[in-house]
Amino acid sequence: EVSVYKPPGSEVYYFRDTIHTPQGPRRIKRSTEQTTLQAALRQAKIIRESERKGEGRAIQARPGVASVGDVGRGWLEMSEIKTKKNNFSALRKFVRSFVSGDPDAVSMSRVGAGEFEKYLRHWPGSHEGRKSTARQIRAMFGKKPLRWYRHAGLVLPDMTEFLEVMAENTKGETRQKFEGIAPSVLARMEDAAERLRTSEQLEDRKLWAAWALMRWCGLRNVEVEAIRWSWIRRGRAGWEVRVIDYEYADGTMFKPKKSAGVVPLRTVLLKQLIKALGRDSEFVIPRENATEADKLASRRINDFMRPFFPEAKPKDKKAYLLRKQAGSEVAARDGMVAMATVLRQKGIQTAWNFYHANLQPLRPL
């Protein structure tokens, strides 16, 4: 019997379990590190099965500071992030940059801010790759993972300075400014998208819907893939798409890639989506399975976009230009603050660096 409960004053659920061993019954009391009941029940079942198979935890507390392997196995056990294996791989690659031998055996006491800063400074790829790697590694040492490691009995050094290391643009690279899609190209693209919308083929109409949500709402491809009708609500100024944290009854979850927020949705676009796709599915863009939705939002939309850009390479992801175009037009009409809000950017500087376009030439006073 498993009992999941939340102690007074606790933010997370705990569970109790009794396992019968040759030495007699063994009572287990452990934190699930989950703040919702459904998530806590799922985590409790996972740990219970592991215990009853005689495996115990995937990690074991050892004397002294934990190793990189201990932390990595703990991260794989506790994290629900889809890319958790990539996070651990990034950490291992970083450790290999300053030690020889098995990175899993290296003590976390050797994983310091100085090594991390040097690693990022000499990053061989692009600035975006440097930032992505820094985020992947730092994610393993956020507040929730550190709390989980502590409950698991792992001893880690103070990671404060490590987490403060930023992936600075140390090579003097200039961030690419988005100048806007040429009006003639945009007009041809919108004509082609309109033909998809009025097509008799449902697959064409799905492709149009993905294009339209990126073009007119500035949604990311992962958001287009996940958007459900329940995200669309009536707000004070009209219809809006609420891109926030969701946990559904079937146990699946959605978390925005970066910042949560609310995106305005034109009434005419909402009517077009309903007419083109219907509302029989809980997803705005119906699909047979998750793989089909991923191909639509990541591959087919880029295949549709590339022919409009003669310089595009076969693997170029041009669909993201639609989000930039939407942001630029909001900036030109309503200003930078409105644009940062619609695109759910954390700061004006990020919005300025990557999305602002001088769609209207500056004129003297």
C-alpha cells in the first residue's frame, strides 16, 4: 500500500511504502519532489517499482562529495524534461574538456565556475550553440534538482558561482538583425498559404494552420505542435492564446520553452481555423500521433518556406522567420514593449537584438 501525502508547510508531496524483504518489512518514507497530486502519484509508482525489484534508487549516497556520474544518474531519475539525456551528455562533454579518463568518476568538487567559464569562452561553434550548451548544463543545478540531490543523500559543493557563469559573446560576433521578409516575397508566400487554406486536402489545411499560427501569432514550432483549443480563451480585448504551464488529465504536461504569456488572436483567424480544421480534436491541429504533429511543425513547414528564399540550403529552418516577422510588425505598430510581450521575451534587450526590424525608415524631426 502506498500513501501519498503533503506534510504541513511542505510544498511537495511525500509517500510511504512497506516492502517485505527476507530480513522483514522495510518501511520507506520519501519525497516525490512533485507539487501536484497526479505527478506525485506517478513518481511514487516509479520509485515503488524500482524498490520492489530490488534495485533501490538509481543512485546511492556515498561518503564525500558526489561524482559527476552520481549527479547524472540522479538527474535522469528525477527529471521529466524530454532532453534530460542531452543535458547529461553536455555535462560529460564539459568535464572531458579539463580531465582525462571517465568523466562519471570525477568528483563534483572539481566542477567549478572557472572551468565552466573557460569552456564556454573557447567554444568552437556559434554563440547560439554556446548559450544552448550553457543552459543545458545549468539546468541540472537549478533549485529543484539541487533539492532532489540533497534529499537523495548526495553531497555537492556550493554551485552559486557556477550558475552565475554566463555564455558571453566572447568572439566579438555581431548578432544578426532581422530586416523583415521582402514585401514581394511575403505577398507570394501569403498567396500560397491561402491556397492551402482553401484546399480540399486536410493535410494542406493543417500546413496552412501551422503557417498561420507562426505568421500571425508568433508561436514557436513546439507551441504550434502542442496548442489545444483549451488554450484559446476570451480576454478583455478579444480572443487570446494562453501559452502557460498545463497539466492534463492523462498525466501529460506542457511547459513553455521560455516565458509564459498571452498572445492575442484575431477573430477572423480563429474562425478560419475552426472552418478549416473543425473542433473534433482536442488539438487545434488534429493528428494521428505525436510524430505526425512534430513532422508538421518542424519539417513540413520548413519545406513550405524554403522555395521562397533562393539562398536557402536544404536543411535551413526558415519557418522561424515567421515569428520574427510577426514580432517586427508588432514593434513597428505598437513599440518594443508590446513586441516583447507578444513574443514572451524576458527583456527588451533580447527582443531588440533578435527581432526588431526597421520596417519604416527613420526620418528626421
